[in-house]
Amino acid sequence: MYFLVFQQILGEAILDLVYFPVWWYSFGFGHAAKNCWVWFLQGNARLAPGLWLKNIFVPMFGQYDWEGRIISFVMRFFQVIMRSLALLVWLIFCVVLLLFWIGFPLLILSGIVQLFIKAR
């Protein structure tokens, strides 16, 4: 009885080890890519450079004189530039995380191979 249970557990463990790379680079990668896209959209919603760009010619604080319009335009112009750059940095961060997802198992595998090579 115990031999059958041990055999079943060992068989499932071997099957999990074989299936892991398939899952990591298919379903796991899809899940990671979807999460990275959601994080990018959340960063876009938080920084909202499009909203600042949409209102670039609207005077701030109801200052409709020409000084208020110029100051509002310059302020919003720099806000659009800085928020767009911050969003670009956030996009690069998300892409790097996704690339790390792809390369992490390969990095671990190369470390294990080098460990065995040095052990000889």
C-alpha cells in the first residue's frame, strides 16, 4: 500500500519537474505579461500624461488673463514632459521584469551546471 502511494507521489513529482518549463514559458509567461500590462495601465492612470495634455490650454485656477494662461501652459507643458518620461521609465521597468521572467530559469540552470562543472 505504502509503495503504491510513494510511487504515485514520485511519478507526480517527476511529471511536475518535466512540465515546469512548459508551464513557465507558456501559461506562466502569459500571466506575467498580463500582469505587466496591468501595471503599465495602472501607472498610466496614476501619472495621466494624456489628461494633462488634453487640458494644456485650459488656464489653471481660473486665471483667464494672459499671464495666467502663459504660466498655466508652461506648467502643464513641463508636467506632460515629466509625466511622460516617468511613464516611459515605468514601461522600461515592466519590460525588464518580463525579460527577467524569461531569463530567470536559464540563469538558475546555468548556475547549477557551473556548480557541477566546478565540483569535478
